[in-house]
Amino acid sequence: MPLYIGVMSGTSLDGLDFALVEQSQGTTLLETHYEPMPAQLKQDLLDLCASAPDELARAALAEQAWAELASAGVHRLLDKTQLSSSTIRAIGSHGQTVRHEPQRGFSIQIGHPALLAELTSISVVTDFRRRDIAAGGQGAPLVPAFHEAMFSDAKRIRAVLNIGGFSNVSLLRSGTSTRGFDCGPGNVLLDAWIHRHQGQPYDRDGNWAASGQVNHQLLTLLLSDDFFATHGPKSTGRELFNLPWLDSHLASFPDLAPEDVQATLLELTARSISEALIEAQPDTEDVLICGGGAHNTALMQRLQALLPACELASTANYGIEPDWLEAMAFAWLAHCCIEGIAANRPSVTGARGLRTLGAIYPA
């Protein structure tokens, strides 16, 4: 059966996730690997998320470094499994998103797939978003079709909730088209705020947020952003939700304690998810949670409180650890591209129709 490696580097920029999968009648996870993001590369990639001088040269250098890091991770995964590159049909590489502005007709992921193919001697499938955007779609989220393949159940009404830097939800109901959309910031503001004040990459278990008090005036102001009033298809990114966006709202709250801001940001994530889910699919029975946010205990507790009629559980309860689902999805997307299988969902992205996604860089 064909083997694929999925490579995912999300908006949190903590590192690269690698998933080795076997694709037959279904998708089976065989092995995983995690490659931490070097601090300088992380900063270089973050800097590319906003306009600045010499962007083209800086992007070219950053994507070379990203491809070299991805290649190192692929080789370590192969060493771990004692497989040769010739046994892998393709790498599905998301690349690193540096701009996502579908309303202006573009989404940019860098990752030098030609160099990755050269360094690994494995064909690389990448650039999954732009075909959907060319067809009038948002180009995101891309994972609902994979969630449909992995978790749909004829007897249950489900939502698969991915909480990475941003949160997105896939709505699975038997007999209807899969729907999905971005809900808003997931970990991106929480991570940025604790890094500013404590130098930590993330708020472990949500402990710092749990030590503060939600400021409901600030929360109301944050939730008044037009994005939250927009119905799907919709997607978002660092272009909208970032520290300058937060700082502009905090100007009216100069004496607010940092831990209270963190508590309010956690509530923003929880409320934006729960309210969007209740509006879009009020009879949801199961919420399957993946992504780094699944490890945030305080966030999980708030989501359960806000969604009392739903059974919330990590995707680990359904056989897949939450940290590896997106990397698996990009392995699956590579398979779909090579086999000519449409992998977008117009009901999710708003594209004019089903499209085969991705571009192939032969080994």
C-alpha cells in the first residue's frame, strides 16, 4: 500500500509535525516525528507576516531554511522507521503561511518544495490552497474533507474542532454536505501575550489564564470585530488577529493586569468557538478536538461549560492523537492530488466547485 509523509507547520510556529501514513481503503498513521522550529527561523517567518523592506529576498532565504528543516525531519522519520526514500510515494507539504488574504485573491505558503524534493529524493505535493482560491474559494480551511473521511458517523451529528494558532470547525452530518469555517483566534493571541509578559512560548494547561479574571467589557469589545458577525465560508489569519490588533483594544484598559488580559483572551477563544458552533449546528452531539489547544485544560473546561449538550473529547479517544491530525491531513491531500481526487469542499470554502488541489514537484 502507498506510503506518504505529511508535513505541517501551523500559525503557532512552534515546529514541524511529520506523519507517516499508509493510504489504502482508509488512512492509517504509522509513525510521527516533531522538529522544533529554531528561534531565528521562527522570527524570520513571523516578520514576513507583515510588510517590511526586502521581503522577496528574505522570503527566499526563509523558505530555504524551512525546506532544510523539513528535510532533516523527513530523514529522521525515515531513520526511525528504517524506510528508504524510495518507499515513500510523496510528501504532502503545507509549507508555512506568511500571508492569507483570500478576499484579495491570494494565500502565500513558502517552503521551497523543489529543494525539499532534491534533499529527500521524494516527490513533493504542495500549494494546496491556491487552486481553491482560483475557483473563488477561501482556500481554507482545507481539513474538513479529511475530517469527513476519518470521523463521519451515520448515527451521530459531529463537529471536529481544530485549535491551532487559529480555530476552525468541520461540521459532519450524515446525508448533507460537510461544512466548515474558521472561528477566529485559537492560541495565537494567548501565545503572543504570554511570550510578551513571561517569555514563555505558550500558557501550559491555561494556568496563567486561570489565575486571572475575565474583563467582560474588553471581551465585548473584542467580540465586536466584524469577523465574528460574518457567516461562513470564512477564514482568517495573522493579518487580522495579532498583537497590534489586541493593543488597539487594550488602549482603553491601561490598568488591566496581564493575567486578566490572558483570561479574557482564553474566553475570547472559547466564546468565538462555542457561539459559532451553536449558530451553525445547534444539535451537535459530539465535538472531537485536535490541535495544540486540546492540551489547554482551562480552555477545554470553558468549552465544555459553554457547550453542555455536547460530548467533548480529544481525537485521541477516536484513535488519533490530536497533535498529528493536520500532518495526516496533508499526507492525505497529497494522495488525493496524485490520484486526481477532489479534496476541497465548496460548502466549506465557497469555491465554484470541486477541485483537485496541489502542485507536484517530482523527485
